Amino acid sequence: MSDTLHITDLVLGEGKAVVKGALITTQYTGWLADGSEFDSSWSRGKPFQCVIGTGRVIKGWDQGLMGMREGGKRRLVVPAALGYGERSMGKIPPYADLTFEIEVLQVLTRDD
């Protein structure tokens, strides 16, 4: 098991870049290592908003979404150490590596 975050850009966005403290609107799906889906904003039919880079989401998101641009889509393979670690969370067992596909719809910064 690795502690390295793997980032793959699937689509490069053209809009504003994600910076620390930005409020971002995303659509995402998350899978466990066995390929089973544990969460998806698409399935809920509602985008997910969070403030990035300030510890309000898992470290894998805080690190993995920096510099991404609006309209971009990225795959993150998040090791347990940057995910939920030893905690279980819903369908996520302890020490689980997680894979996300995340699309950034909007980036709002303090200047907006």
C-alpha cells in the first residue's frame, strides 16, 4: 500500500484555477479498490460544494484539486493516509484506498 496521491487529468479545464480557500462546486464519483461505488454527487443529482485547502475535506482532495481549472475533470487515487485512514465512513472500511473522478464546475474566491 502506498501513501502517494496519484493525479490524472482527464479533461483540462479552461476556467478559474482552484486555489487554497476557494469555494468549489464539483460533481464526483468515488470508488473503493474493488471497484464498488461508495459515493456520487451524480447519483444524488446535486453538485457538491466545499472549501478547498483548509482541512474541510480529506487531504487527498485538498492536495489533489489544487491548480485544477473550471471545466476540468481529474482522477485521484487517494491512499488511506490521505483519505479516512483508520476510520470507517459509511461504505468506506478502515485503511481504504479511494479513487475519485471529480469535475470542477465552478471556483469562487474571495475576489468574486
